[in-house]
Amino acid sequence: MADLSVNICGIQSPNPFWLASAPPTNTGDQISRAFDAGWGGAVWKTLGEPIENVYSRYSSVDINGSRMMGLNNIELITDRSLDLNLIEIAEVKKRHPDNVVIVSLMVESDADAWDSIITQVEQAGADGIELNFGCPHGMSERGMGAAVGQVPEYTCDITAWAKESAKTPVFVKLTPNITDIRHAARAAKDGGADAVSLINTINSITGVDLDSFTPRPVVGNKSSHGGYCGPAVKPIALNMVAAIAADPETADLPISGIGGIETWQDVAEYILLGATTIQVCTAVMHYGYRIVEGMHEGLSNYLDSKNIASVGELRGKSVERLATWENLDINYIVKADIDQEKCIGCGLCYIACEDGAHQAIGSKPTVDGKTEVWIKYDDCVGCNLCSLVCPVKDCITMVPQDLGQKSMTWVEYSGDNPPGELYPRPKHGLTIGG
Amino acid sequence: MNQMKSPNGISEALQPAPTMTWDEALVEAHRCLMCWDAPCTRACPTDINVPQFIKRISTGDLIGSARSILGSNILGASCARVCPTEVLCAGACVLNELHERPIDIGRLQAFATDDVVFGGVNIFEVAEPTGHSIGIIGAGPAGLSAGAELAKFGHSVVIYDANEEPGGLNTHGVANYKMDKHTSLREVDFIKSLGVEIRNGVAVGSDVSMDTMMDDHEAVFVGVGLGGVPVLGLEGEDLDGVDDALDFIAALRDGSADVAGQRVAVVGGGNTAVDAVTQSAMAGADRVYLVYRRGRAQMGGYPHDVERALQHGVEFVHWSAPVRIEGEGRVKALASVRTELDDSGVLQTIEGTEYSIPVDRVLRATGQAKLTPFLSTLDSVEIDSGGRVVVDEHHRTGNNRIWAGGDCVNGGKEVVNAVQHGKIAARSIDEALRATAAV
């Protein structure tokens, strides 16, 4: 049984599975139940001057019958009093001393305001604080949340104020609604941040009610853009996490990864790309706290199967495998291969390649009413598309080809003395209708 | 079995399956892989673009879905119910290769078409009147399909039907658990809404002469189907309780027959025989026997229908040839002898093997007769040795003003085959009439 405990900027956590600051961490009762279910830590829903919410708050994107592939919200920070939250923080820490309670905070851009609230939550027993510089709706209109996170100078300055007050580690939660996440992370680090959490939600409109013409979520006869999260945003978040982990200026900055995490595989990917802990929201909003069971079991079994004793050993292992495009081997060749025994004849690979890629698959009906497909080897550019659309597991595989070619990067090839020949590519579009 | 009666007088057990809800339809539609050059479409005799209509359901566009289906098959609502999808579209579904349940194409098709067909939604533009007139003989699936297509082209169409109600076997001869009579008649109403006129109770050849037909119309489509099941020629066949299985099914459909508690023997091995035994069992018969002179493998009935009959407790009596029906006034038993194939593969009865099954009804389902007496009167129309009308690939007969399709051409197949015949013939008729007009 692999060791799942982690240490992030001095905070010891029984496992890397944390809840993100959001509706699932709104109250002490919820967080206590989450810890009972197996969550290692929780980031308390953002405290500050209590707000009033609108009623209709969430909207989602469904794909082919799967619910909530993406979730959008226009909910604001806590609507409960600071005093009540402080009492509950103390209760939770008393009942769950080994679990991590980080408290998310958002107040106006005033050093005294930050000092006051940080002091209070630390006295209540918080193990750390998280500065919410990411909320992209509502709060940003009032000069907080993403309004701070989108300006590196503000991020740096307010982080520095918080660091002056805080005795516990300070996490800075980053907004993805910027051009290059590295600048935000560098600013947080410059301000003294002990760690960064990312990503917060992405500016979004999930859709429009086609009868009333009102975008969703509908509030009366209007809507407002919200923040997007859930499985749909995971690839965007992974890229940002990896960018910070790969940036020499922030490579040593601990990361708590957030965005679309639902399974142990998602957790492993975040950790491989540099995260130390992860935070979950949408999946719990969809299925409840119980999903953490599968994360424990799956991640532990995975580590055992790889003979890795501790989850910490996994951290960042994939970062070194990220390169700039120009440093990829342009003589690495793969070709698609169809296992005819497994093929069910749906023809999706054919039409995807024919209309959407490189016209390298043939298709014809067979005498028994099925469809036969085959790879035109010489035309295949190894793009992977056919294997992505194929509905049958392991039916289409991409097979590396040793054709006597020598590996060579674009940098080498475009330099003055290329080390070898560019292996010939299939050429398309030379004739029309041929 | 407790036999509940529904308001239409037909036992609840015989009612067709309920149609899908939106939730069911969406789950099923999303399972479709959207195959390229889809095997389901290739397996459809009317070329319904199955992935297209299913995708339209999944996007909530039922009008578009219905237009896709009905554009290929104007009887899409009844074919959704009566087609042997297990051996056509759903049988070809690639999910079978994954050992998964194939898409329930039939029920999705019903879901997509019901609102339009039974709600009288007008989704087709009928062309400006051309002034051409076509007479159609028979308001069964072939005639209705041809009529609808011709009406859409703007031609004037009159269908003459000998029965009191239109729809052919869809109305009179389909197993009720697949589709009830009311559904068939409502579908006919939809076709009439395209401008097709139907004259029921008018038999061409007796009530109206063929010469009048040829005088009144520029072209004639013959879709007369088949006749009744001929008598077996057995002693006792005139006893009460001995019926043509198709007449019996029709009687069950309008509630005028009751088999609850009875013992029923059906003679034959084709789809009509299997429908008759299954319906009898579902309607509460005490014992149901399918008596067939050959084995299971030689039966013409579809395996999935045979399976359903078995599930309803039907007993299959194979290698048995009826020799006599016993009774006094009414049937009491069916006497049969055992049969076998001899060394040269010819079916032989076995002497000394006669036995009787006590029954209250004997239904013959040994194949419908051809309507040769009428067909042979048609000038220049060739009839083959099997009694089928000979047509070219456009369903035109040897008489260049007469087209034909459906069971009278193929000897008896599915509704969907008849629909395709009517569609092809209509397009050929349209082309011929326009060519004539252009000259």
C-alpha cells in the first residue's frame, strides 16, 4: 500500500485529495462529513464581507447525454457571517486535527482589511490561507477576485500584505483568464506566496435558452457571464499547471492543482505535471463526497503497480517530457494499424480521415452487409485521429515505424548543419479528383 | 390468465408496446455511433438514413427527423412497428459486433414519426397540380406509398380498394401486439392529407372495369397483394372453428374473435403462422400448437418471432402433416401423421403414425393464394409461373401504362418492401407522364 500522505509548503496532509473553495466547503458540517468520507483537506468557501446571491446560479454543458461535462456558476463568496464561519472552523479543526483546513479569503484591496481577516481565521485554527484572486464574476466588478489576479502588480502587492500578516502558509489562487499564467505565478512568488492554487474558473457563457433568447443561467430575463469548471476545463488547467512547473522562475513553487478532477487518473496526471495536492469541486457537486473513495483506491493501486512507494515520488515526473515543438523529433514516424478482428465496421475512422484529416483510409461494403476499412500506409501521416474516433478499445493502434531514419529536431534540421535527412512525408492535394 | 379488455374491445395483452418517452429516446439516440455508410441504412429496403434521423432526435429536432424518415418511407410510422428490424436495420447495427444491444431503431423511428404522422403535421410541400391522373388498385402499403409519392409530385391520385377500410395488411393482417388497426388507419389519414383520394369498397374488375380504369387514368399502379389462404383440402375443413389464419387475426384485431381458454392449432411454418400462434397465446388461449410438416430450420417465420412464440408457451409440433379435422359441427381435434425426409430429401409421410391433438380451433396459415384470376385479365401484363406479376427495375409491367408492386410482385414480403416498390414505381410513372407531356 503506497504512502499517499503529502507535505505542501510545510503543511502535512493525509492525502493529496482536497476540496476546492466552493459550495461543497460552504459550512463546517459539510467539511466534517467530507473528512469522514476520506478527503485529506478542504479549502473553506471564500470568506469576506458576506454577500447576497441571485437565486439561479448554475448552468451546464451536456455532451451526448452525459450531464455536466462543464459547469458554469455566478455564485459569489460566502453569504454567511464571518463569526459563524470562525466558530465552525474551530469546531472542524478540533474534530479533525489531522485534516487540512485552508481558508479562502477575499476582501477589498486594503492592507488592514487583509490583516484583520487573516488574523481571525488563523486564530480559529486554519492551517493556511488561500487568497482568492480568481473569481471572474460579480466580485471582480467590485475590484476583487480576478480583478486582482489579472494584474501581476496587484497580485504581488496584496500577496505581500498577506504574507506580512500571516503566520501560516499563503496560497495564491490564480485566474486562468489571462494570456500567460507564468506571469501571474511569478508575481505571486515575488509577493512571497508559499504556494499557488490553479485554476480558478474560466469566463463563460454555457448557452442560450432558444425560446426566450436569454443566456443561461437565466435570472429573470437576463443572465451574466460566469465561471466555467468541470471535466471540460481539465486540459486547460493541466497546461497551466505544467507551465508553472516547467518555468525555471517558479519550478520550486508548490502547486495545488484544480480543474475538472473526478478520478484517480486525473489526480495522477496533475501530480505528474507538477501538482503536490489537488482540489475538487464539480465532481463532488455532481456525485457527492463519496467519489474520494475511488481516488484512494485507484491511486494507491496505481502506485503499487508501478512500484512507487509514495505519491510524492510521482510529482513532476512528466514535466521533463514536455518540450517546445521545435525540440520534437520530426523523424519519429507512426502509422495507424487496424486490428481487423476487432473492427466492427462503423466506418468512423474512414470518414474522419477522409473529410477531417489526410485521406489515408479506404472503405467498402462487404458482401455480408458490413463495412471493411483499411489503412493506405503510404498516405498515413500518423496523426492519431482514426484511433481517437474508433469506438472499439485497442482496435486502431499507432505503431512506431523503424524505417532507418535518424532522429532530428526542427532546430537541428533548420540549422546550418542538419545531422541527417528529413524523412519524406506523404503529400496530399496534388491532384483534384484523381 | 386474467384477460383485461381495453375500451377498443381488444385484450390488453395484445396491445402494442408503448412508445418511447423523450428520456428514453435521448438515451437511445446518444448510443448511436453515427456510422459512415451505415450498415443499418444499407439493410433498409427503403434506404432510410438511420444515423441522420437518430442524430436529429438527439438534437431535439423531431420535425427534421420525421422528414428524413418519411422522405424515404412514407409509411415510416407503421414500418417502425411491423418491420422485422432484427433481420434488417437493427440486425445490421455494428453494436452487435461489440456484443452490445443494437440501437432500438424501430422504436426511435416511431418516436420520430408519431407526432407528425398522427398529429397531421404537414412537412411535405406538394407540387403544383400537373393535371395528370393515376389510378391505383389496392390501398395496401404498395398502393399507399405510390399514391403518396405521386401526390407529392402534384399528380391526381385515386386509390380503389375492395375492402371497406384502407391499409391492406397493415389494417387487417398485422399482429396486434406489433401495431393496432387504429394506428394503421391514422397513418392512412396522413397519406390522404397529401391529396390522395381513396375509394373503399370498390373492387376493380367487378365494381369498376379495368377498361374504365385505363380510360379514366393515364397510368395505373397495381398493388393488389395476395388473396386468402386456400383450403387445405382435408376432411372436416367445413367444421366451425376452422379458419384462414389471416381472417382470424383480423377478427382478433377488431375484437370479434375470442380464444380465451381455447386450444388452438395453427397449420403452417411461415410468419403468418407464427403471428397467429403468438397472438392466440397472448389472447389467453389455453394450449397453442404450431403444426408444421418440416423442422424448425425449414420454417419461414423469423427466428425472433419464433422465439417470442416459444416465450408465450406455444408448442411447436414439427414433422407433422394434418390429414383430417375431427368434430361434430365444431372442431374437436386435428389428426396428423408424422413426416420425414427420404434419402433423396423428399418429404414423406410415415405410415401408421397417425395421432390426434384435441383442439377447439384449426387455423390454416399455409400461404396466401395469388390473385391470378384478376391479374390474368390485365392486357399485356406478364405473370410468371409462381403467379407473380413480372416488372422491370422501375416496376413497369409489359403494358407501358401499368406499373405494379408489393406482394403481387414479390410473392409476399414485408411492408417495407412494398413501400419501396410503390416509391420506385411512382418515380417511374412521374417520369413517364412528364416525358409524354413534353412530346
